[in-house]
Amino acid sequence: MRWTDLDVPATAPPRVLIELYRRSSQQGKEDPDFLISLGIALRQVWDMAGAVEAFQRAEALDPEGFHAFGELADSLYMLELDDDALTVINRGHQKGFSNWNMEYIRASALRRLKKHPQAKEALRNAVAMSTYAFAAAEDLLAYAAETQDGDVLLDACDALPSTYKTSAPNIAYRAAAYSLLGRRDDACALIDLDRQVVQVAFEPSRTFESLRAFNAILMDEIAANAVAYREFPGNVPPDPAALRNNQLNVVAAKAYPALAAWLRVIIQKELERYRADTSSHMFVYAPEAGYLYTRGYIHRHAEHNGLHMHSNAVLSGVYHVRVPDEAFNPNEHLGVLQLGLLPPALKNFVPCWRQHAIQPVPGIVTLFPSFVFHDFAPTRSEQPRVALGIDLRAAVPE
Ligand SMILES: [Fe+2]
């Protein structure tokens, strides 16, 4: 497989970029393109209000040249300004801008406004517009799962365009439908965690002295640019103390690039194993070209990710960087990674496959299929639980 991220240069941390954008726009004439770049950088540090302001100023300065309708609408959606988000999408359409992502944002806003028929229509539009609208495909199937009827769910899986047949949402919900229908063999042909979960221990090079020292550096790199986030606004109550850093490939980072290089080797090895025996089904499929998509998480107390799957990925995983002492008590379930749950709409059912509860251990990466729903149990600890979420995503043309 060709790694398309190998040559992506490390960037300055988002906060440094934002400061530079801010300073230069104070010095000279305000430039709309610059303001759009500022808005995009502010989104990375989850400053959605600041991003909206930057995009709106860019549009006011150059209404004809403005193109960041999707980014502006999504920032408004994140601020729960659903009507404003819909207005921006419509304005973008009038100016000739439309893409699957704008349809997806429209669907998300409509869903929160409880306009479900219109939301479903927007999701169907998104899926029809692009072969990469995996998030829209997932939401469409989540709607079907709400019926709690296996036949309805299976029909919804079959109704997706054929290019979505090999996608994480389709496999996840198809397996859930088989489980509801009591088709155990069909379900376990898709989800069989005994064969689909792989754990590998990382050994840092001597320059890091020890694994403990390496993980301490990695934790500092994650904490340095971590920001409060809400990854699944429709799914989890907002938890302002949970922190995320999705910009780890920054200049001067030492631990992250070393770990990323090792992860590419591990994933490549698994990919070769999968190509030799596709019955292991760990991958959604084997892409010709792909890239590593990672983000660091810091959670404490009652925080957790929320039940989710990785609709855009072909393989997923997590590397645990730090685990509170409380999570090492085998009698408690604190902090464990829970793999193989059913999607949120089916939480009252028990899947027919065996679920896995994995004790997080610093220095070990756990790889699992992107189509497996998962979460982790809160640690109830003051000490942080630090993890690196990992995706292999297939490279797609822009
Ligand atoms: Fe995840």
C-alpha cells in the first residue's frame, strides 16, 4: 500500500498559526482568503464562535469570492445554531456551491430540528452525490435501526448505492440486522472479534530511554495542543473537560512521528496478512493508497467518547499512552475498552457475537475493525486516561 501521508510536512501548532494570522490581519488590509484560513485554524482548536466571525468577515469583504459555506455552516451547527446553518447552506446553493458535506450538515441540522423526513432526504442526497459520504450513509442506517426491525435495517443496507457495499457503516449495520434477525452465522461472518482484534506492544528506540519516558513525552505532545471538544454532538452530552488534539504532526514533535512510523509498519503487516487470507475480515477492504488519521484524547472522571464506529476508515485502533491506577483493578470495569457493542438505537438488544472488554495498557496498540461499535468505561479518576485514536483511511481524490 502507498502511504499518502509520508510526505506531509509537520506544521506549526494551530495556536501559533492563529496568532500569526491574527497579527498579520491587524497589520495590513484584511484579506478574505487569510480570514478563511484563520477560520479553518480556529475550527481545529474548536473555537467555533471565532471561526464563524472570521468566515462572516471574509464573506462580508468579498461576497462574490466567498466559498467556505460548508465550513461556516458546520461551525454554526456546532454552536447549535441550526437555522443559521441551514440559511448558510441555502445561500451557498444559490451561489452554485453544493457537495455531499453541505448536504450532510443540512441533514444534521434538520435532524436536531426534528425535521426527520427532510433530514433523511438530505442524507440520501449526500450518499447519491459522492462515493465517500460515509458519515451520511451511517446516519441513514442509524435512522433505519431506530425501527428496531431487522428486515427494515437489512433493506436499508441493501438500498445504499453499490459503492457503499464495502464501507464500514454498511458492514456495521448489516451485522446488527443479522443479529436482530437471529441469523447468527451471517452476523459472525462479519463480526468475530476473536479473529479481528490484534494487540502489539511498542518498543521505542533507545533515544527515548524507556517506554515510560516515551509515553511521558507523547502525553506532553498531546496535552500541548489539546482543546475541549464535542466529537459526537448528537450522541453525547457535552463534556467540556474532555480534551482532544487532532494536530499531532507538528514541528518539534519527537514521540508522535516515531509512533506514527511504527504504526505504519504494523498496519502494513496486518494488511499483508489480510490480503493473504481475507476471511480475517479485520479490514473493510485493502486500499491501494491510504493515510494514517490520528487524534489524541485526554479523559478524566465520568468522561468517555460515546458509542461510535469509524465510518470513514478501513481499519481502526487505539494506542494507550497513560492509564490511571484505578483502571488496573481487575475487579472493576473502570477505563476498559468495550468492543463489539450494538449501535445506539439497539442498545437494549444483546449482540449474537462475543463482545470484548480490553484492559488498556500503556504502550500497547489494539487494532480492530472500523465497523465495530465501541466506547470505553469512564475511569472515575482524577488522573487522566490518555489515548491515541488511530484510523487507516483510504486515500480519496478531492
Ligand atoms: Fe473510536
